[in-house]
Amino acid sequence: MRTLYWLLACGLLAQTSFAQLTTLPFYKPTPVKSDWLITPVTQKAGVFQTNGGKDLVLANGLISRRFRISPNVATVDFQNLSTNEQFIRAVGPEARVNLNGKTYAVGGLYGQKERAYLREEWLDGFTANQTDFQYTSFSVSPIQPYINWQSRTWTLNRKQPTGQELTLHFASKQPDLQGVDVAVHYALYDGLPVLSKWVTISNKTQKGLHINQVVNEILATPEEESAVVGKPEQMKKPQRIYIENNFAFNNAMRYDLSDQATHWKTDSLYTSQVNYNYETPCVLEVYPGLGVGIEAEPGQTYTSIRTFELLLDGYDRERNGLARRQFYKTVTPWTSQNPIFMHLVSTDPAIVKRAIDQCVETGYEMVILSFGSGLNMEDASDTNIRKFKELADYAHAKGILLGGYSLFSSRRIDDENDVIDPKTGLPDKGAFFGNAPCLASQWGINYLNSLKKFITETGFDLLEHDGPYPGDVCASTKHPGHKGLHDSQWVQMEMQKGFYRFLNEKGVYINAPDWYFMDGTNKIALGYREVNFSLSREQQKLLNRQNIFDGTWEKTPTMGWGFVPLTKYQGGGPEAVLEPLSEHLTDYKQLMMQYYGAGVQACYRGPRLYDTDATKQTVTEVINWYKKYRTILNADLIHLRRADGRDWDGFMHVSPTGKEKGLVMLFNPLKTKVTRIIKLPLYYTGLRETAMIRQGEGKAKMYKLNRNYEIELTVEIEPESYGWWVVE
């Protein structure tokens, strides 16, 4: 077995027959015994045969998925090996496609009468439907990166994920579908209880193939709760299988509110369920709600949404958040990039060069030419490119990265290029943000080409992109990039994701206020209300800590950005801004410490980073501190107490494999000094018996952990101030 794993890891095997697979003597692979969130898993993902060649098994010691492959393919077992929890209660097809207006199942077995559970002895009696796409063969290969990512910035994890990909191939016996190949892909990752799934359709015929819809995952799962009455939207959905896909948008800054393709359905064939109206949500289907609607020309291959399935082992919010964060760091390692940047409000060459020089002097790494700075990347003229290339060259010569902001949505171009509202047939605010151009219009196509040219030729290192938001549909039949309403959403989405992958593969960092992490973006807004930055600095400090606390349950610190208005933004008076910086140095430093102490980059928006030597010294001091502890400060957060203005608040970074096992940030919003005894949960530091803890750069003291892996830490925090402690 070790030899097989070695060959797979080296990419020397691409198995296509059962003879090449290791036989698994039992249905259930051996589970990993250690906690995968603390101890790296050494067992690798593999594909095995079992049950006398009747079944294929994907397993990595954390989860397993087993397929019966005759008389057609169906998932018959899907388990979290840590808990022995089963996620399959009934068989079904592996996918469903609508081609040329007709719907076909891909794989599937029939004959299960009791759908509350699945017994092993029933499997041999199941049959296939000859009108479905039929299984023909399989292939196995190491996972290949789907984005050839490059990084020019500081990055916590520079490794692409590894694992095994199983591809099941299907063909139809229908005369009009001869030459249409459907492949269902499953990628199982090393060290994660995560499986990814997607479908490709290859048109090898001599005529166009209309792809109306593709459902790339169908799972009949056990229900989360049984209720005699209750509608699907009222009832709980299964909580211990987390689904994410790369078809998410709406500017919510959260995946669960952005997801547009995960659907929990009812199962009317499940007649023994408790719900009298058969309305328990217990069937997972993944597909774009408005369909695909595209034409695959001869020789073309269509690729569906990519779905990720993370099997959780409990209901604890922090643990499940840690699992999701580990998933992002591993599967989308570009989200662990985290350069230190400022937002500059000018494009005057003298001011830009001064900001670059200040970055060099204080330790900052990137300048972003902000909204309102005057940057126009849509202008790809030689004169404009020459101006900004000279600035980028100046920055690069000093070791500083340079990038800028571009607005797409919430703007009007003209009747010809704007999104056409399907209800009115007019460009009259049918877009997500009222008015917006259609990305597949001629203007939109030119826009993308101009940005590609500008970024490539200037050598810009970052794009901060405000839109497009492809929830927009467009009823135009005149735009060259799409044919009509039916394909407009899918086409715009693919154009935008393709643009982000293009930039990612060139090493360009991408800030985008929507959920495109799976297709190459690096950072999204932490989650804040912009007008709050017109409030007083005292309010902003506390609200920002609430934003940090709330925005890091599912996102890693590196995935979100915050905001610090050095100059006026969204209104407000002198009490809201930090300029003159030297006159508000205490607030400036604390805002920096809050954000950098959380590992979250903020947009320090203004004309400069410092105004006096004292300000420069303060900024440099904070950045030097951040860089000294950068690895632990970019590690996962444990949420200790949310800011409420009534008592202390804070959080703790943990890294069981790091030099520093933890770093605690605590804040006192009160106008009096506080002394508190705080229980620190140290389980996720990996420490088990004792911990050495020091305040700041002081002397460490040994603490003994209790049976809950906690210690009691006595802290004193000055009024309206903060403190930090290192766990080793």
C-alpha cells in the first residue's frame, strides 16, 4: 500500500483498471486517530477496490465515499471516519443534466423501497435505467491545481493542495446523444475531511449541444430533525455536512448568504419520514438556480460548478469554523497571502512617490491607489500606461508593490451596453445595484481587455475590484458575449471568474467585495457598515473590534480587510478622522494594534502614513511588532469575548505547529483599569500539560492546564487600552 501511495504522490500512476488498485478488505477504511485540526495527517488520499470488484472507494483516513459501479454507478456509502456518521440514506444518480431540452440522470440505481436507511444486502438487487447515462470506465490521478497560482506577497501557505482525483465516465445509449461524454470528477484532499465534485460534458459530435442545466451533486442524506409538520424552509438542514461551491455572489461578505447553488430538497419517495406531508429537507442538490443556458459547439468541453463537501464532527461553532478556515488555507492557499498595504487618495506622481518612500521607511509593503484617487485603469492609452508604469517601476525599485481600484457596478454606461431588465425590457435599474453595464456587452468585453492590458503593461501588483456582480441577468439579444436572458448570468460569471484566474496566475493580488475565493481572489471585506467610519474614533475602535470578532468565525484573518479613515470618509467631522495623525497618535496606534493584532489588514486611507517623526516611530514600531509575530498573528482566531463596551474583550491566535503556540489580544474599553481572571482555552494550541505564557516581551511563567485544556490568567489592562500575551 505504501508503494501505491508513493507512486500516486509522484504522479507515476494514472489508474484505469481494477488490477491497478489496492484491494480494501473491508468496506470502511482505517480512520485517523489523532485530531486533524491539531496534528497534521500523514495518511494520504487513495482510491481502492472492494467487495470483489463491485465497489470503488475514495478514502483518506478522515472521510470515505464508496460507489457501487454495476449495473450503474451510485454512491452507497459516505462517512465521516472520525465519528462513524453516515451521510447516505438512499441511492440516487450521481448527477443530472438537461441537454437539448431533455433531462437525463447520470448514473443511478433503482429499487430501494425503504429510503430512511440503506442496508448492504439490498445493493445486489438494485437495477439500472437504460435511459440514464451509463457508467463506462474510471480513471485515477493525483489532484492537479485548477489555478496555477503565483504569489508576489507574504504568504502563510505556499503549497498547493494534494490528493487523489477519481473520474467516472458515462455515455448515453440515446441516438441523439452519441458522442456526448459526461464525466463526474471527485477530488479527495490529503489531510482534510473534504471532497470536491464537478461535472464535465464533452461534445464530440458534429453539431451544437444545448446545455440547459447541470446538477453536479445529488445526495439523499439523513435529516437533521424530524418534525410532524413544518415546511422545508422552516426546518433545519443537515448541519454536519458543509457545502461550498464557486457560484456565490451578492456582496454579503459571507458565504452562506452568497451561495446561489446549494439547494435542500424534499424526498416524496421517502414515505416513512416523520413529516406527514413528506416535506423534510433531506436531499442535497447543487446547481445554478437560473440554469446554464449555453451552447457547447463541436469539440468543446463544458465544466460545471465545483462543489466542496466538508464533513464536520460536531456542532461547536468554533471547531466548525476552524475546520472551514483550514479548508480555505489548504484548498485555496492564495487566501493566506496577506501583504501590508495602505490606501492612497491621490495619483499625483509626487504624492505617490512620497507614499512609497514612507512605506519603505515604516515597513509597509504595498500602495493601493484608492477610489477617489483619480486612477482610471480603463484608460489603456500609451500615455496613461506610461505614467503608471513609471510609478510601478519606482515602487518596485524600492521593494514596494503598487496596485489600484476599479469600479464596474453601480454605474451607468448607456442603453446599448447596460444590463437589460427582463421585466421591462429597458436598462432601468434591473441590476443588483440599480444600474450596471453587462459584462458580456461590447463595453464589458472592452473593459476586461483594457484592465488586462493596463495591469500587464504597467506591472501593477494588485486589483481592487468593485463588481461586477453577476447575479445580474440581462435580456439583451444584441450583446456579443451572450445570446439572451437564458445564458446571461452564466456567461458573465464565467467571464469574471476567468478574469480573476488570469490575474491570480500572473501573481496579481485581488481584493474583491464578493465571494470568488474559489476562483482566485485573495481578500473580501471583513464585514462592516461604511457610514460607521463617519462616527467618532472612540466608537470606531469598539465597532471595529466587533467587526473583527464577527468576521473571523468562518474566514481566516487573511481573508478580510477592515478600514481606517485617515481622512474624511462617508461624512463625519474632525472627531471621526485621524488627520493630523500626530494629534491622534494614541487612537492611530490602537486602531493599528487592533487590526494587526487580529492579523487583519485594514485600508489606511489617506495621503500619508505619518506626518511627524513621532508618528513615523509609532507606525514603524507597530509594523515591526507585527512582522516579528507575523506567523502567529495570521493564524486562526479563538473567540474569547465580543466587545460590548462593558468589560474586557479579546481573542487568541493559535498554531499547534508554530514556534508560538498562541498570542492573546485583550482590550479594555472602560475608563478605569481592570483586573480580571480569564480562562484561556488552549486545546487548539496543541499544548496538553503546561504552557509558558508571558505578557509582551516580559518573562514567561509556567501554567498547568486543567482537564479542559484551560488555564486561568490574571490580567491587568489600563483604561481604554490593550495588552498582549504570548503562549509558548
